[in-house]
Amino acid sequence: MFTGLSAFPLTPMNEHGIQEREFIHLVEHLAAAGVDSIGVLGSTGNYAYLSVAERARVASLSVENAGTVPVVVGIGALRTRDVLANAERAQQAGASGLLLAPVSYQKLTDDEVYDLYATVSRSLSVPLCVYDNPGTTHFDFSDELHGRIAQLPQVRSIKIPPVVNDIEKARERVVRLRALIPSEVTIGISGDPAAATGLNAGCDAWYSVIGGLYPRTALALTRAAQAGDTQQANALSSALEPLWALYREYGGSLRVAATIAELTGKVSQPCLPQPLKALQGDDRKRVEQVVAQLDLAADFRA
């Protein structure tokens, strides 16, 4: 479950609620493509904008429509009380694993973050992935803190931020972290443009945004890296550079993925919770041109 390709779909929604049929379609497509796991209610799934009830509903819909593919559900929240409630509902829905970021408004200390994971871990019956995402949480994990948390029961993976685009430095990063964690805890790379480098450097998994829309494209890159074909993995990533350039220009992957989903009819407009918006005007046209250039829509039709 915490190896290979974990594909993270959008949670299409408007101010009236979740677009359930559209979400089910996205999940079914991922399951049919044969991804290794489906990650819902991550940053791409806009977990922070959903109520407890909405999150429970997303968890249920995911498990019900994923077939035999494991579903990993995000449970992050500001208060530990709410994290525990989200965890309980996700487990009741049948989640195979959980994903937890140290969400905060007040900046957290290392001890506070450790206590969060220790408290949650003790309450779980399924494995937990540590979500290291300083871009949204504004908390920076040290390798030493990762090492402490990885010793906790139920912790089975660490989702690290993008590595530098230098294979030797990336490999050093992975080796340094792996030396501090138990052998059964995997390391997964996030940040789609860094996926090939991360996988080639020894990461066990790719926690992927683009995989949530185009799983076969992402699977091809993942399988190449798993087979040790670093040249092919790099070539597949380089072919997607126009997409990675959009990520860099528009402040990350979310708005780009949402715009692609709207443009290609996978979701209705709007698909993001206010005040978030998909790209509009000339920016939207640029995304449309890139999708046409890369023929990414062929993946979804497959």
C-alpha cells in the first residue's frame, strides 16, 4: 500500500457540497488503471476545507468504489480531538491506511508534533503515513524527529517533500533518513516534478497529484523506476516538463490539476471550495494548450 504509485484525486465540490458522481468516476478510473493505492483527502482532495461529515462521506465513497485497491484517507485537523474523530470515521468506512499532516495555526514544536502522532498512533488499527508538507503546514520535520515518530506503532510510511533535482544529493537524503527509521517504514516522494529523481534515489512510493487524473501516465514512470530503468523514468518525467512548468508558475499543483479536470470534463465548474478557484482567462488557455500538446486526455479515455 505504501509502495509504488499512490494516486491522489481531487474532491470535486462547490458551495452546495461534494459532487459525488464525479468523485466516484475519478476513483473508479484509478482502480481500473491498477494504481497501487488511492489517496483521498490529501492536499489535492482539499481536506482542510471539508466538514467532518463531508470527510466521512468521501472516505466511504472511496472505499465503496475502489474495488480491491487500498484506500489511504487523510485525517489531518487543527485539534487532536478532531484528528481522532476523522481517524475513527475513516477506519469505520474501511480505509486501509491513514495519512496525517501536523496541521496548525499556531506554529507547532517538535514535542507537540511527536505527541500528536503518538496519541493518534495508539488509537489506530490500520497503518499510518506521516505527511511532511511544510508548504501547507509550515512545520519542518528534522530527520531526527522523523526517526522518533517512525518508531511509533502503526507508522508505516513517510511522505517527504520534493527532493533536489540532483540524483546524488537526493540519494544522500534518502539514505540519511532511511538510517533513522525501521526497515518496515517506507519513504514516499511527493511533488510530481521530483518523482523520477526521488524514485531513482531510492524512494519506495510516489504520492502523486497527476496520478489522480492520469494514472497510466504516472504508472509508466513509476514502473520504470521500480524496474531500475532510471533513463526511462527520467525521460518520461522530462516529457511532462510543460506540465511541471505550470506547477511552478501557478504556485503548485492544485489549481493546475483542478483546471485540467474542468477543461477535460472530468468535473463540473467550479470544482474547488471558495475562495479557491481554478485558473481562468489566459492562464486557463495555457493549461489547455499543454494538455493538448501532451495528449494527456488519452490516458483518461483508456
